[in-house]
Amino acid sequence: MLSRDRIIINIDVPDLNAGISFYETGLGFRLRRLFFERTVGEMESAAGRIFLIGHSAGAIAVPGTSIVRCYSNHWTPVHLDIAVTDLAKAVERVSAAGAVASGSITDQAFGRLAPMRDPFGHGFCLIEFNDVGYDAVVSE
């Protein structure tokens, strides 16, 4: 059972101040507080909270292995989808804050989707839902 019915999202960034700046300026989160001697920033939005964790590139990612953190463009099966009301303005805003497109904006049955990467290589998608949203793709 989940504690207090919530999921905690942690995102490693090589520079905590740069991470805070991007997530504030580009995505509209606000810094709520800092933890662990200012190595973790709790970011808050109307949709919830994420925690930015400062870890330098090359630092061991998994204890007992040789896996290290890498902040060049990379793929992960876990990413953020952020619903927006104006996709063009959202793409402009995150791009001005340092994000880059990782593909073309596409029209989907549920709306429009813009695949992006934050300045640290993490993929995320901006989604502008149409009036039907995910109901358009429900499998029964």
C-alpha cells in the first residue's frame, strides 16, 4: 500500500541551481524548500511536487556497480508528461529556459504532443489535450 497515496518523483541534475532555474522558468514550478545541505530542491506546482537531486556527472548511480550518471541526451522508460493549455506557448517557454525538441510536434487522437528534453538530457512531453483527451484512445 502506498504511503498517504502519493508517488515521489526524483530527478537527478548535475547542477541544482540550474535545475531549479529550468523547472521554475521553463515549467512553472516553484522552489518550496531545500534539503540535505542544499543538495535537494523540492519543487511544487498545482499538479504536485518533484524533487531535484544534485549529483555530478560521472557519480556512481547504483551502489555496487560501475553505472554512472550521464547527463547527455539519454533515453529512459520513465518520463514526465506535462499537460498544457497552449502547446505553442509552452514549447516557446521551455525552449527559452534551455529545453530542446527531441522530435516534431505531432497530432494525436487525444490532442497534440511535443517531445522535449530538459537541459540535463531528461525527456519529457508537453501535451495539449483536445476536448476528448485520452477518452479518444480507450481500449475496451
